[in-house]
Amino acid sequence: MTETLAEKTCTPCRGGVPPLSADEALRLQRQTPGWVLRDDAHRIERTFRFRNFREALAFVQRVGELAEAEGHHPDISFGWGCATVSLSTKKIKGLHENDFIMASKIDRMLTS
């Protein structure tokens, strides 16, 4: 049985490994529908919609708690009724499997 991205745990990235190729990123992006490849496949991003500011803020707080638990921190911007989450691995200046693991966990968090 194959482990889903949301079942995996982010591993510490110490640098020195190449970022995912565009083809590898596209393969993983297919497992995280709703997330879009940006910056020539060096970043993934998704905008989430909410009914109001309070729900957007609560979402951002939950993502922050998840990021601390996983040791992998996204860039987040939010305002009234929306939050945009952007993931990349800064140490390698591109995408790593960890970014897709986080995306999948964020998606799962919304459905639970």
C-alpha cells in the first residue's frame, strides 16, 4: 500500500539537495488538487475562501500550528474572507516533497 502525502512527515531539509524538477513537481502537484505551480515550478500556492475575517484568521492559526509541528513553514497572507498559502523550500530555492506534504496536510485539515 502506498503512503499518501498527508500520511508522511516532513523531513528536515539541510540544503545540498537539488529542488524538484518541473516534471517531478507536476507529478506531486497532481496529488494536491487546488494547488498551483508558480515561479517556474519553484513554489506552490493556493488561495482559500472563508465567510469572514474570523474564519480566515482561525485557518491561518491552524496552519501555523501545523507548520510548527511539521517544522516546515509556509508564507501566508490573509484578509477578510481569504488566505493564500505559498510553499517552497528556501534552503534549496525550490520545491521539495515537504512542500507537497504540507499542502496535502493543509487540505486534509480543512476536511476534518
